[in-house]
Amino acid sequence: MGTPPQRRAPYRGVGRSPRSGARPRVRIPARARAAATARPRVRPWRAYGVVAAIVLFVVAGLLLYLDERSSRSHTQVIGTAPGPDFLEVDVTLQRVDAAAQTLTAKVLVLPHGALEAADNPLVPTRDLVLETTSLEQTSLKYPAGQQIASGTVTFNLVAGRVTDYPFDRYHALIGFQAGVGGQSVPVVIGLQEADPFFAFKQSAKVSEGGAVAVTERISRSRSTFILAWFMMAAMWALALSVLVAAWLIVRQRRGIIWPALGWMAATLFALVGMRNAAPGGPPIGSLLDYAAFFWAELLVAVGLTMVVVNGARVEGGHPPTP
């Protein structure tokens, strides 16, 4: 008998040919497998914190608005009526022109007692003369039997400079004295503000010999003050952002990056539009300009010039592409 052929044991060495169609095995480290299989940790407190912060800011803004609204709706009453016969002067402070140093107010006179007609409270029974502290309309006359119409009176502002924006403050003297046939008539003044850019606060009042006057301290409103501060902070933030981006481009010796140049040039002109949108229209050369606008424009222009000069050097040193 022949010797049976011996079976060859399968070769398990390195050089074993893989099966046809078999995929090569790739060993994945244990840390990578653990990182791939691990689920991302969900931290809901961050989302809750963001939502709570947004709600807090909204509520704070509404409270500030309601507080400013209630203060504006309050009417100041100056003077007292010793009897039934007196003259009520309703004054609505409409517009403050800080550049012209004027305060425009609408004045409506309401006679009471024997001074008013029985059928119409706006018709005086006698000729009324109302003296004012205005340098333009020194006296207002209301003939007897004719209906009284509201008029516009301009008062002057003192002790203030518009270039101190938004920290400028002014004073205005608002006073009246009424007479009927050469005799003095008691006057009661009711003041109400309507200019959204300014806030009015009573500083001093005088009531003597039938004349009633009040000194109003005028300053920028809370909303105007907050917006002016935000604009100055935004100007500095934009200017520093452009300067940092320009420094990085120059340091990394990059060429002319056209998107970056477009963004910087747009920022240069956007700052001008932002400055012109300042509430109250402050003139050029105000504190707002020296505190933020001039410097922001300078930094943006310097950053833009740095990028262009450095890009021209880098691009000029490269050989032309065929």
C-alpha cells in the first residue's frame, strides 16, 4: 500500500493570502471606540440659562419703559388758585432744539369762574393779556367773546452746550402773568412733556404777585442715554475687530484677501451711518465723536491700509502664473 498523502496544515503566517472578496481588518483603538459609542452629554442647564437671560433682559426692558412712560405722563402743577376766578395755562413741552438753544411749547389758556363764558369754557368774558418769559412771544392776547386757540411759544435754553452730547443739560425758565383790565389775575400752570429725546425735571418755582414761573432742568432721556452708550461701545468693538483681523492677515503674510477688504471698507462707511443715526442729531465735534467715532474711523482705516500694503508686497513677490 502506498503511503497516504499527508494533509498540510493551513498556513497562518503573515504572508497568507486573504480570501477573495474579504475586507481588510482595521483595528480601532479602544479610546476611539469608546468615544464613538459614547453618547454626547446633554446639558440642559445651559439652554435654560440662555432662555432665562433673554426673559430677564426683556422684563428689565419692559420695566424701564413703564417707568419712563409713567414719569412722562405725570403733569406738573405750579401755582395755586386763591378763589374761583383764575387762569389755567396748560403747557405741553413739545420739542427741544439743543443746537438753537430753544424750547418749543404749545400753550392753551383756560379761564375759570367769572372769566369764562357760561356756554363755552374756551371763550373769555373779558379781554385777557398773558405775559410770558419768552424772548420772542412776550405777550399773548385773547379778546373777549372769541374762542381761545392754542398757540406756540418758544422759550430759551441756558447753561448748556450741545457738544457735551449725550451728557448735555439745560435750564429753561417758563413763567406767565395774566392781567384783565389792568388788574392781575391768579395763574396756575400745568406742565406736560412730549419730547421723547429729553427728560424734564422741576428745578425751582416762583409764585409772587400773580406771576408764576418754574425752572425746568432738561437732560437727555434714559433711552437716548442708553443708545448713545451702546453706539460708542459698538464703534470701539467694530474698530478693534477690524484691527485684530488686519494684524492676523499681516502676521500670516497672506496676500490680498478680497472678502476681508470688502468687510473692512463696509465697516468704515457703516460707522458713518451709525454716527448720523444718533438720537437727537448731535452736531459734529460732540463728545460722542471724540470718545468713539473719530478713533474708530482711524483704526478701521489703518487696518484696511495695512492689509492692502501687505497684500501688495506678498502678491508682488510671487511669479506670475502662466
